[in-house]
Amino acid sequence: MLDCDSLLFSDIVRGLKTRVLGKKEIFHYTEIDSTNARAVAMADQGAPEGTLVVAERQACGRGRRGRTWFSPPADGIYASLILRPSLLPREAPQITFLTAVAAAEAIHDCTQLDVRIKWPNDLLVNGKKFAGILTEIHADRDVLHYAVVGIGINVNTSGFPEEISDRATSLLIETGRRFSRAALLRDYLREEESRLIQLRTKGFAPILARWKELADTIGRSIRVEMTGATCEGWAEDVDPEGVLILRDRKGRCHRILSGDVALL
């Protein structure tokens, strides 16, 4: 068992190899409703890019489509970053894609696990989800004011509620080893900043190419649950805007902007 595994400011910044992310301000909470909700409030008040909100436990951790994120105390990473990228609002999904790549790379480097990405925002090991990403933006029609990108990672979680135990996992369960959450968070921040620099200097294409290499969705038979509709077919591609291209069993092509994917 790790002697000390906290996410206090001193634990995170010790050895943090970034220029901006985590270097402005870090807000640590023993318990919070949602790191994303708190980061959004801070961003609205003008908090600078790189501001990081972390919590030992979330009472109302938020996932996509209004779901909650299981957040037991001191077992996982529950963190949200404030970003102010020079992107158009329609380009905001790029943040989720680069975050997925950054997190997958950091976790693989630390654990040697074969981390895969499920469109649009889940990280999987052996077909089970251990991490999720939630990106929220504030934008006018042609100006992206900020993005808050939240990530939840099941690090040292030993068990899950019965209703999700068949599809959720953790790094501890998959490896039999406990990991330093602070060290893993530092690695993620380093990779996130590296990918943000890549996005700014080289564009989205190389990030999307790497995302496709790590994806478990492309080229698979899938079912997508959307609000009020379900679509089954072949996941042909993800386009430069992050839209999933699905060809149904009648050969019709669909552009899926948002939904929950299940492999068939």
C-alpha cells in the first residue's frame, strides 16, 4: 500500500513538468459536489488557463447526459482543468479527443495496460470502462471563451456498485497494484499540455490520427443509443469534426454527433 497518496498542491507540483497546466492555481477539496461545476464557476469569474480543481471525493460527480460518476473517497482522480484555447465553438470536440489521447498515453506509460478509447469519451481496459471525460464550454456563436475538461479515473478502486460492476474496472483491479494518484495526475497534465501545443502548432489531424490508432470503435459493428433513437451498423470512421460515421444495415450513412456506443 502506498505510504502517502494525496492530491494536495504540494504533492501535485512536486515534479510537475508543465509550463501552464497546474502551474497557475490548484484548488484541492476533500469533498465537492463536482469538480467540473466548480471549475465552470471559476472560469466564469475569469480564472486563468491551467487552473486545476481536484477532489478526494465528489458527492455529485457528473458524467455525460446527466449521469453521475462513482467517486469513492481517495481512490480515484477527479479533476477538472480550465482551458482557453484559440478554437471556434464548432472545434470544441477536439478538446475531448486530445484529452482522451493524453490520458491514454499517460496511463499506458505508467501501467503498461493496453488502454483503448471508445467514442466519444471513455477509456477502456479489457472492454471495461475505467475513465471518462466530460468537456463543457462557454461560447458565443463564433467565440469559444473557455473549455472545462473534467476527467475521472478509477485508480485504486477495489470494487463497484452492483449495477455497474460488470462494465467498470480500475487500474488496481486490472494490475493488482496500487498507483500514486499524484504521479499519474502529473503524467496526465504533461501529456495534456503536450497535445495542446501539438494542436496549436500542427492542427488536429495528428491528434485524430493517434486517436484512431487507440480507438476500439472504428471498424466494428456497434449500436448507438441517442436521445429518442437507436441506430445499429458499422462504425466506418470519425471525421475531422469528431463526428462518428455509421453505415446502417441498409447501407445508409449516418453522422452521429452524440450518443452511447455499445459493441455488437
